[in-house]
Amino acid sequence: MPEIAFVRGDATTPSGKGPKIIAHVCNDLGGWGKGFVLALSRRWPEPERAYRAWHRDRAHNDFALGAVQLVQVDPRTWVANMVGQRGIRTGSKGVPVRYEAIDTALTALAAHALALGACVHMPRIGCGLAGGKWSRVEPLVTERLTGRGIAVTVYDHGD
């Protein structure tokens, strides 16, 4: 079973060869404008466009907590928009992250990665603006992805 590789760098420029999926967590409000999504949008317009259309047409598709939208951004790279946070602000119901939604999304992501023969690259999903704790997310990544033989690289931005 592979272990999660932790590196310093930018998850929008994943290292290594072969097919790659860049996974990140989105909110369930259709908002795209802070955090990791800004780096994605600077690199490719397609993930934001697809996410906004997915949300706009949610009455007729699977957009909900735990859903995953795979968006191809080049011949061997996809972005996985994973709906894993309720809203965007910490309030009376706590932080926006929803661990059960991330777990569901990672299960779906694993099926995509296995079908594509892809490795997965991500920031510490759910732990930025969503307010989650990596100590709760890491076991989900381990169980759903590396536990199924999928190589995962987690990027910590900065020097």
C-alpha cells in the first residue's frame, strides 16, 4: 500500500509522469473565489466554468455534498471538484467542512483514478477555508485512496 507523499510546492503543477487528478474541496453554495480555487483558475478556466454550470443546473444533476465533478484540463490531467463543505462561513453549526461528504467524494474519486490509471494530487483538502483538521482528513485519504493502491501527493504551499 503506498503512503501519502508530502511535498512543498503548488498542487496545480503536479509532479511525476502519467495521468493525474488534482483534487480539491468546493462549497455547496456555488461560490468560487477564495483559497485554492484561485490558483486553479489562474492556470485553467475550465474547472471554474464547469463548477458554476454544475451548480446552476443542480436541480437536474447530482450536485450535492459528496458529489465529484471531473474536469479535463489537458490530455493527461483532470481537476476533481469535490463538494465537501456546507456554506462558506463558520457559524452556529461549526466550520463549513463536512467530513462525511469528503469521505463520499474520495470514494468516487478513487473509482475515477482507478479507471484512468491516475495518481491524485491535492492540497490539504478541507483544511483551509473549510476549517477542517488534517488529522480527520488524512485517514479518509489513506483509506479511500492509498488503501486502494492509488498514489497520492499532498502539497504544502510555500518555501
